[in-house]
Amino acid sequence: MHGKQGITLSGNTERNSVTRNTIVGSENYGVNLIATSNSVVERNTVSHCGWHGIRLWMSSCNNVVLENTVTDCAVGIEVSYSSNNNTVSNNCFAINRVVGVGIGFRIPESGPEWGGAAENRITENNVTDNKLGIQVIYSKNNTLYRNNIEDNDQSVAIIGSYVNTWDDEAQGNFWSDYNGTDADHDNVGDTPYVIDVNNRDRYPLMTPIGAIPCWDTTVPTISIVSPQNTIYAVNQVPLTFTVNVVTSWIGYSLDDQANVTVRGNTTLTELSDGTHSLQMYARPIDFSCKRNLGASSPVYFTIDTTPPSIAMVAPTNKTYDTPDIQLAFTVSEASSWLGYSLDGQANVTITGNVTLTQLAAGAHSLMVYATDTVGHTGHSDVTQFHVAEPLPVLWIGAGIAVFVVGIVIVVTLKKRSSHHQKNRC
């Protein structure tokens, strides 16, 4: 059942049965009993309600609320306004935004007691992962025991100085924030769980009640569509996924951090450069036990918004006496393209270190470029270098070359041999 309204019974009706309904997205209540008595609300699944998942209101008495699951509503269940002698048992109230279980309601202008409720029995329920687990407002003589009150932001709150009972004189409730000990290992804490000066659980349980069944053991299958196991050139990536059942909660964990709740597809923003891991989780709409949590396979992806850096090795800022010069460099990451520009001319594509040949004498400038695998292009600093003028050459003959290295003229005189001297008479 989807829509603005859930199911409402009113007008002093009796002996009704509200059974096996699925109510999703009601703007106000899931199941709403107004002045309705001796009725049964059983095995309903309620989620994403604007207000209360189940409400017993205005003298709705002697009702049984059994084996229901209420998730992601403002309030899981409220019993108030003289709705007395009701039994709420074997239900799951989880991930509700304000309160899991509320007894009584406060409207100051109507007087503090008008919204209260009494003689209700709240037993063997899972009250889990709510903003506030249990809230009792100006209500008295209610009995709450053998409930799992677990992992709520706050376990319990009392408004008003009335007394309620939190155990059956043998067992109380499991409180996940109870810090007591159990010296005799009887699964009952050695010290009470103190709520306020008038309310205490004398026999807090050390472990959760295991007998509370899971009405639906379906584990959701959740698959991540995006991101994929690849490299992204931007720091925001769409998060899209599919899940095979109607869910009460979906969330993700990025880089093994705390879960983040999402309502549907979204975008991961402000991602840092580097490798990331992502895993998604989902609970079915019938969240009776935590083991119903489904998990996706992890996805590993990389964010790369930085262009590669290039360090020039050769040439360096000096004068070379040869027109053939080695171009050598290093790049900080894998590249899809390499090139260089000499003296501001068009880029020349290369595959790695090369030798620049037949460079003209004079001053030169050189810059190397690299494009990484996601399209970012970086460049080196400009290197300035010179190629010296070639030395002048004198050809003397017979293939003999003399390089002139200065202006000193060396004259070699050879002594003439004696047979070239004239004969004397």
C-alpha cells in the first residue's frame, strides 16, 4: 500500500484485525487506531511514514500489537491518551527518526497527564538503531521487559516523575549501553540499569533475547553500477546501484568509514586524488533482525585530477659543442602521449628518451609534454641551452685537416739535407 494515508480505525470500534499489510510512504500514519479496542494489529510491515508507524490513541485499549515491523518513520509506535492495557510484543521498531517506542504524549496546554497511558505491556521487541529507543512521557504502571534495546543514539528518556516497571522480577531488558558485569555468569547484570530516580531495570540482560524471530530472512542483493573499477578524471562520481527488494535502509561506506545513509542514487563529491574503496549495504523492509543486512561486492576506483609532472634530465642549461644532444626525462605516472617542443615550434611526438640531431648553433629552448591515461596534460619547466658554433677547418692537402683553435700560427721549419748544398771549389 503506497500513498498519503495508511490504515485508520476510529469511532469506538472493537474486534478488528489489521493483518499482513505492507504500508510504504504514508505521509502520516501506517496503522492508526483511534478509540479502537479489543483488536489485533499483526504482521504488518510499515516503512517511510511521515509520522507514526503504529499509533494507539484516544482510549484505544485492550489491543494486541504483534509481530509487526516498523522502520524509517518518525515514531515506530506510540501508545498514548489513555490507551491502556495494550500488549505490544514480538515487534521490530528500527531505524526510526525520532523514537522507536513511545508511551504517552505531551501537549502542555492540555495538562501533563492527559496524554499519558498506563498498564501497557511492552515485551520481547527489537528496538534497534533509532534516534531514541524508548520514551515514556507522563505515563505510569507500564511494564517493559525482555526487549532488545540496542544501538540507538539514546536508549531511553523519561519525562515526568512516574514509576514504570522494567523487569519481571527475574529478567529485564538487554541494553547495549549497559556497562555492568556478570560475575556469576547467569546472563543478568550484577547492578541495575538506572534510568532515573524512579525507574530502573533491576535485572538487565547481558546478551540480546535470542527468541525474537525474524519474520522475513530475505537478504537483499545490492549491486553497484557506478563507480566502476576504473580511473576518473574528476573528483565527483555518480553513485548508482540496484537492489532486488523494497528496502527500509540503504547506505554506503567509502574507504571503510562510517556508513552514510542514502535514499537512492546520488553523487559522491569532493573525492581526493588516489585509490578509493566503496561498498553498499541494504536492509529489507521487514527488518526484524540485523542479519538481514545485504552487502554489495566492493568496488575499487581511482580519482586522478592532477596532470603528470615531468622532470628534465638532459639537456641542461649549458653550452654543448655538438649538434646532437640527448633528450632524457622522467614522468610521474603512466602516459598515453609524450612530446616535446623545441624553440616554441609545433610539438613532436616521441615514445621516450631520444636524441635531438643536427641542432643549429645558438640558443635553444625545450619543453617536454605528457598526457596521462585520463587526459590530463602536464609539461616540464623550460630548459635553455646553447649549441656552440663549429670550429673552422683548414685543408692542407692530402686529406689533412687542421682545426683552428686560436689565432696562434705555428710555423715549422725543416733543416735541409746536405745533398741539397752546393759543392765548393
